[in-house]
Amino acid sequence: MPVRHLPVYRADQFRVVHGVNEGEPLADARDLVMEDIYQLAEASAPVRLGLGAEDESGAFHIAGESAVGVAGAPVYLDSLLTFMDASGETHEVLLFVEVDAADGTVHEVYAYPLAPLAPKVGYNLITIDPGKARARLAATASVAFTRGTHITMADGRQVKIEDLRLGDRVLTRDSGPQEVRWTGTQTLRASGPFAPITIEAGALNNTGTLVVSPNHRLFIYQRIDALKAGRKEILVKAGLLVNGTTVTQEPGGFVDYLQVLFDKHEIIYAEGIAAESLFVDPTTQPVLPGDVAQRMHNSADTPTLPGHELHPRDLASRGNAAALLKRISAL
């Protein structure tokens, strides 16, 4: 499983300003009190929490490149919190707890907001739900297209993703024609990690405008290793390509996200460019119906995609990353 990088706030950045736990930082669910009012500290900025693969106990682990936490330490998904501001708008936050690997004591608590939080705003804690946390995390992790996206079929036809049916044969880069095993749709508030990325036609040599979820990885073949990645095949999340012009992210309203699943993780063609299909792992599995999830869990054939995945540090000094990737794919 690739490392996931989540923009989080540390517990001491999000404290109770009114209520039973007044003055206390965010804690794990056992110590939270309903209707306590929290506030984000002024000038707080999110930090990057890098999470590696889950183990058999359900714990993630702090990745070596994480900006916070102790590398290798276990991190547990604790619960889904819902807060309400004074206007009545709700804000969901996923709560992660890092523990000491030696004695299991809590080392740090992290808040991963699913919609932006603002400093000096009171957020009233109205629900604490451990049961829904995994499904919400799965939704943020899932790669997805949006309605109207044209997918290249095995016979060359361009079919809108919402019109795909079980058994339809889609062209894949590495496995030739492959049958669709499942398609799914989720309607989510288009904010925070759910706000879609719009890639204008031509920005990456795509034939039409492509709108995908921020974590959706696109496949780029550089004819020469211009990025010094050590290989010509690279993968990059759409969210890393935002430049404000040809690649944008505009939160607001709701978005229908559509996923497509094959017997294994594949590269398919959407609006003429290569993009990944849904990858099933313990994090994304909760978005699947029970029978489909079980079938995929029992499958031993779950290889990772070819290619080096680009991270923010790889593109930090590159300026317009979308323009660069378009150029090197055409060299």
C-alpha cells in the first residue's frame, strides 16, 4: 500500500474553550465530553501525517517521511467526530491516536478534518462515532472519477463511466481487455479531501476535461527520466498538480464520485490519459458491498502498479507540475 499523507492538526492545536474539559486539548474518544466547544488555535497550520500499511491488529504505522510522529509507531483510527458551528453547519473530523510501541500508552492525538476548520470559531462536539470512522476514511482514500468521464473500452469506444455495466470489457494498459467486476457511486460534500480536482482538456494531453478525486493517481510515461525518479513510469496524485489555471480544486456543493473495480488494480484510460482503477486494501475495503469485499479480500493477486509515485517534495521546486508532466510525457 502506498504511504498516505493526511493534513492533520495536533491535539494541542484544537482545545476546549467552553465545557467540562475547558482548557484541555483534543483527546481520544474515551475522554471526550459531548457539547464541549472546541477552537482551533490562531495561526494553526496542518502538519503532514504519513501513514503506512495497516497490520493484522488494525493499526497503521507512522511512515518514515511523516512530518509528525515517531517513525514506525502504531496509529489507530479512533472515531469519527461531528462538530457544529454557530451557523448550524456540521464539520466531520477523523480522530487518530498514536501510541507508544513499547507500552501502548497514548503518545499523540491527531485531528484530520474532512472540511476546513477556521481559527477563533467555536465547534460544538455533537457526535462521537467509532463505528463510522473506517467507512469515512475509506471514502477519502478511494480513487474515483465523476459523472461524464469517458472511459476507453476494449473495442476503442468511449463510454461514460456511469454507463459501465458488470462484464463490460475495458482497455487496460498492462492486462489488455478486462471485465468490470463492480461499479459504485458515492455522493459526498465537495469540501476538504473530498473537493474534486478539475484537469482542463489538454493540460496533461487529455482529450476532454477530467474531474477526479484528489487522491486519484495518474500514470505518466516520461520518455527520458527528466524527473530523476530512477524509472520512466511515474504515478502522481491529481491533488499535487493544482496550479490555479489548468488544474483547479473548487470546493462547494456535493459531488458524485464513481469507482470501477477489476480483478486487480489496473491502469485504464479516462479522457484519453492513463489513470488508476480502484485499489482494494484494508483502508478502502469498507466502500465495497460485503460480497465484493470478501471476494477481493480472498484474491491473492493484488500487485501494485508499475511506476514511482511522486510526493510533494518531488515537485516542490518544479513550479507548474502539470505543465512539466505534460512536457516530459511528450519528449
